Amino acid sequence: MPDLFRGIADAPESRALTRGLWARRAVMTLLLALAVLALTGVFGQSGSTHAAAGTEATMKLGVPDAVRGGLLFQAKVEIAAHRDVEHPRLVLANGWTEGLQLNTIEPGAQSESSRDGQLVLSYDKLAAGDTMTVWFQFQVDPTESGRRDFSITLDDAEQPVAHIAHKLTVFP
């Protein structure tokens, strides 16, 4: 049987087979590397906290900088009032609802509305010294990827109090 295969290594067709074999090995190594990077958390879910302070209140946003399609994640907004905020409203940029399923907002807003296409959540008065924490639970649509505007603004009625600019990266 070995005599039958001696001439194969010298045949021109065997070079094409060898290139194909190395191409398959390279693709499989690349896929393995992507899987290992995803398992080590390179592609998202690590959280970060961003803060903004105004004269009336301080606002903090805890949210991942990057997420992967199909996964669940949480965003947390903490507000500490320095002065009375008569009509606190959270104004969420369009990226909060594009390509994401907004599963839960706790505590629920007193009312919800839209301002220039942005979601506006209205809450009860915050007196000086009060704090409020709002949790958002999301699931990422698996077919959506790219960067989104995940900015948030705290308003007193329609007067801005604090603003946090944030971009969320969504990996496929």
C-alpha cells in the first residue's frame, strides 16, 4: 500500500490539497481564538460606572461598555438630590431601546412619554438629601450589532440637571 501513495506528494494536485488543509487549520485556529477571547470576557459584560454632578443632584450610571447579542444585562442609575428636584425625569437616548429588549424598569415610572423620539420617565419629587435608584434589565437582540448612544439626562421638568454621555458597543 505505501507504494501506491509515493507519487501523490509529487503530483501538482497535492499542493492544492496541502493549501486547503492549511487554510482549514487557520480558520479553525481563528474560531478557537475568538471563543477563548469571548470566554475571558474580552467582548463585553464588564461593567463601569459613569457620574455627572449638577447643582441640584448627582447622577451615576452603572452599565457595561460592551455586550454580546442574546445576553442579558443590567443598567443602574443612582440619583442623589442636593436640592429639591420637583419633577425628576430621566431622558434616555435612542440607543436604550434600539436593538435591545427593555424587560424591566424598577421602580416603575409615574409616567412615560416621548421627547424628540427619546424615552422620558417621570418620577415623584426628590427632596434635598433623597436618593433614588432605578434598575433597567435588558436583553440584546442577537441580530443587532454596532455602537449605540446610551446617554442619559436627569431633568427637573425640562431643565437639565445632570447628563452622562455613554456609548454601548454591541458585539454579534
